[in-house]
Amino acid sequence: MSRTARPPTRPERLRRRADYLAAAKGRRHHTPRMSLQAAERAAQPDGNAARFGITVTRKVGNAVVRNRVKRRLRAALRSLATPADAAGEARFDYVVVARREALAAPFDSLLDDLRHGIAAVHAPRSARPSGNRSGQPAAGRRPNDTARSPESH
């Protein structure tokens, strides 16, 4: 029995804590199933391929649950690493922070989240207005013009 499809290639891995911390300071994209963090790194002589790390916290579940989530995410990253659907950009480190919803989510939705997340962290930032978005004071705060003066106590 021969397989006509090429087996998925394994993406490069993040191995050092410093690489995870650097990615945490970069751009982010959030979905209900995961958060994706990305940061550009300096050119390296041993290769400039995209590198991926996976983080699953104890809030997700016990060790068995966390390992299942990591296996699903590794499989999704491997399937994205095929030449037709290259995952990530060269010289970037990505960290996938999984949520519990990643365990029961359909595999295709994990793939879509990864694809959209990678595209989103590389998209140009939109111009955001300063301050809060609604123009209203934040909940629990008074606007500056109605602040109490010391005489009103």
C-alpha cells in the first residue's frame, strides 16, 4: 500500500524560554480556540525558517488533556507546513497559546485559526483612535469636568 501524498514536514520548533518571551512581546491574534503570538527575529546562519512553539497552561486541564491539545496543534502545524500551504514567514517565531476549546474543535477550524492568525499578525496595523473607542468615559470613572473639588466635601 503506497501513499501518493507526501508526508507532512515538521516545522521548526522554539526551544529556548527567551524565544517564547520574545514572541510574547510581539504581535498577537486571538480566537476562541487559541492566541497566536509572533515576533521577528534576527537572521541566523543555521536557517531562517519560521519557528513554532506551543503553550498549553494548566487552566486547560490535567496533563492528559494538555497533551491531547498539544498533539492536535502539532498535527495542524505539520499539515500547514506543506509547500502548497506554507506556514509562517521566514525569520519569524510564533507561539500558539491554546485554550480548552481547541480540544473539541473540528480540525478544520484549528487550521483556519492558524491560517488567519498568521495572516493577521503580518497585516499592517490599522490606525486606531487614541483613548477609548466610544468617546465615553470608562465605566466607574468620572469625566474630568465633573470631578469633585476639595470644597465640596
